[in-house]
Amino acid sequence: MRPSIPVKRLNHLAMVSLAVLAGSVAFAGPSHAASNPALVHFDTVYSSGWSCASSASSVRMNPGDSLTLTWSNPAQQTSGTFVLDGPTGSLDIPMSTVTDGRVALSTLGTYQLDPSRSFGCSLTISVVSEPVDPPAAHDYLQQVAAPASGNCSDVPTYVGHLPRFPIGGWSKSWAWWPNDHRGGPVCTREVEERPDGTIVLIG
């Protein structure tokens, strides 16, 4: 399982005091259906056969909630289908290099991506009746150290992604916390939750 990249967060209301919340995303208590993590990204490679690296090996979710799957591959295959086997049979998930697949499962049980039919990718999804703790969603600024390429478009899709959060939208900036607090380039974005529950990028 690929280690997640720590996301540095500034609470929107505390920006004046620059109170940086370092480390992984905080979790709120169970209050509604959830998927944890909310997004799984697959990097696929073809070299006389498909191999796949995943941002997570397993997901826990409550019935009816949605999980987002994204993928990329150097072979530039533009479309395909992942096959998810579970208690209700097989589910085909259309995938693309430019869109994401959203999976909502209502039946309790364990579901499994079949590597032989899913570009080498494997993922276990457990749909459980007990509440799954969702990551909290509030107005805030997200920051992550700039990737090695220096291009913020290369920030992985799963970084900073919480339920209903947009993908991407990172822009380059500077912060004091990278490089043992010596400062350095970061990728940053600010999101806001509207009264209707929609979460949008505002900067």
C-alpha cells in the first residue's frame, strides 16, 4: 500500500493566526453513512502484463455511500472496465484516464476487484452496518509539499480528498513548514462547503 502524503491544513477561521494543522486528515465521530477512504487511486503499468499500485488496499463503507475510483496508466489506454465481485454478483465499473468511477454499494458484505479482469488492480471493499468514521469536512485551506516534478498538477488525486471534495485545483505557493521548517514550495488549494452541502474550490 502506498503511504499517503501528509496534508498540511490551515483552518479557514484561523488563517490570521497561521495555526497550521499538520499530519493526516482529522476524523469526526460517526454521524452518517461514509466511505473511508473516500477515494482510491490506481497507477497501472503494462509490461508484458498489467501491474497496479494502489493508494489503498482496502476500504470500509456504509450501505449506500459512494466510493470514488481514479486511475492513470503510462500506456494511455483511454477506457476499460474494472470488475468487482461481491455478494450480489459482479459489477462492471467503467474507467477512463480523464473521468472517475463512482461506486455505491447497498448490500452488506465483502467485495473484491479481480486483478485478472481489472488491469492487475486489487481492492477489498467491506460494506458494514456499524457506522464508519468519515473524515470531517469543513472550510479550510489545504497544503502539501510540491511533488518532485515541481508541477502541482502531479499531486495525486487521493491527497486531500475527503467525501464530496473536488479533485485537483492545486496551485503553487510557498510555506514555512517543508524541509524541516526551512520553507519551500508547496501546492495549495482552498475549499468551501456551501449551505446546500456542496464543496467547491474557492482558490
